[in-house]
Amino acid sequence: MNALPALPLSANEAADGAAGLRLFPAPARFRPVVLLLSVVLGIAALAAGAVVASAGMTVQAGPFVRFLFLAAAMFALSAWCRVRHLDPRLGDAAAIVGVGILALMACGVVSNAGLRLGASPVDGLLAGIDGLVGIDVAQVVRAFAAQPATIDALAVIYNASGAIAVALIGLRLLANRRAEAWELVMTIVLAMQVVALVSIVAPAVGAMAHLAMLDLQGAGLPAGAGIYHLEAFHHFRAGTDTVLRLDDMSGLVTFPSFHTVLALVALQAVARTRLRWLGVAWAAAVIVSTIPIGGHYVIDLVAGFAIWAGAVTVARRVSTPSA
């Protein structure tokens, strides 16, 4: 079995290792993490409630309640692991699942229901910004569409980006790099909520529809590339259905690009290991894939990078106070 990549240990990471050997967490070190995530998720929940109320919607509660119960069960399992002095990594894993459920639900509600608030799409502005620096996204996408092997590879990379980010969090836990795992989680959660809030005031239908590239569906691009979100986008923007259903929701934010955040989180996870250059290559490939497969403008990627940079700065200071 191959060993996990070695990492240079900071004082905080050494404390992680010592806590793992004792099979008991060092709770004081993680209080800032708990506090930050509690504040962020609390604000996200309030924002979700405010958006639903402002949009004049009611919620089909059943599916949401089931996920809330699942999150509560994960937090209970995490607490039980702590009380029983079990391996803290198991408790962390359960807590991370709970946090992920709450973060995804809040982000989904804000970004989907937020479309009913009536902000005008900013696609013209986004395409114009790309044009100012000489970038013609339609020309770029059509050039990619003429290379079937490249498009197939980019589709696989794009669709795997979320799973890779989750897997890397798990690997950091297995390697007993608990602070690093929580840093990744906090980065994702912070960025996710910011992306959702931005989408309320700057909704975008995406480059594929706005730049009239629908003819490429199944004819150079995989079916659904860059338009998988359109049904949900138009459903919520039309404003004729006042019931918020989990089944109607989709990952429909194109500006800023959350896939860019996921790409950079993967690099963040391996930046201090021997896999750093593989991480650079993977992040670059994911970011490139967001244009032909995700239907993004280049400015979407720049905004995604800026949000990731802010989120990782906050997350790193909280998870590693001496940073």
C-alpha cells in the first residue's frame, strides 16, 4: 500500500497528530472553527428565510425536514464520538457531512428562490467585460467543440471536480491533518454562501444560451453542457410557482463560478504535498472545462478565484491561528 504524501508539520498540525494519538480531540483548537461555521450557517439560514419570504414563496417542507434530520443525526454522531473518546476523525467526518448538508441547502434556497426577486440578468455585462480584454467565449467554445477527444476529457474532469474535492477532504482526515480538512470545509462553505448571495443581485443565464451556442448540444458538446440549469433558472425566474420544492432546485449559478472554487480547493488540499504540481494541472483543467462544459464567461472564473482567495484567507486564519 502506498503511503500518503508527507507534509511539513506546523505546530498546529503537530497538535493534530498528538490529539489523534490520544484518540481524543483538542477541543480548544477547534472552537474558532465551530464559531465561524455556526455564524456563517446561521447567517445563511437567515438569508434563505428572508429570500423565501421576500419572494412570496412557501416551502414544501417534507424533503427539507428529512435533510435537516440527517444533518442533526450527523452532529449527534459527532458528539457521541467525542463523549466516547473515539477517534476524532470519525467525529469530524460526521460533523463535516452535517455542515455540508446545511450549507448546500442554504445555498440552494438562496440562489434558486433569489431569482424570483427580479434582478435583471447581467449576461450582457459579463460578455462585454470578456470582450474588453479580447476574449470571444463563443469562438473559444466552438474551437473546443471541434475537438471531440478534448471535449470528452473536459466533460469527465468538470463532472468529477466536486467528488475530487470531497475525496481530498476525506484523505486529509485519514492522514490526521484535521486542521487542513476543516480549512477546506470552511473554504467551500464560505465561498458557497458568497456565490449564492452574489447571484441574487447578478443572475446570469450563462454563455451557452446568451451567446446562441445551443446548436452545439449533441453536435460537438455533450447534451446539457452549459444549459443543464436552464429549466430551473426559467422556472424560478418566471415566478408563477409560489411553492419552493427541493426537486425543482438546481445548481444554477453561473456568475461567479463555483467550479473554479472547487478547482482551487483541490489545489489547496495538495499544495504542501508532493502532489502539488498534479494539483496545479488538475485545477487548470477544471477551470478550462468550465467554459465549454459549464457555459461560463471568463469573468465568471475571475470572480470565482477572488471569492476562493477571500474564503481561504479567512479559513486558514481560523483553522491555523498562527498563520
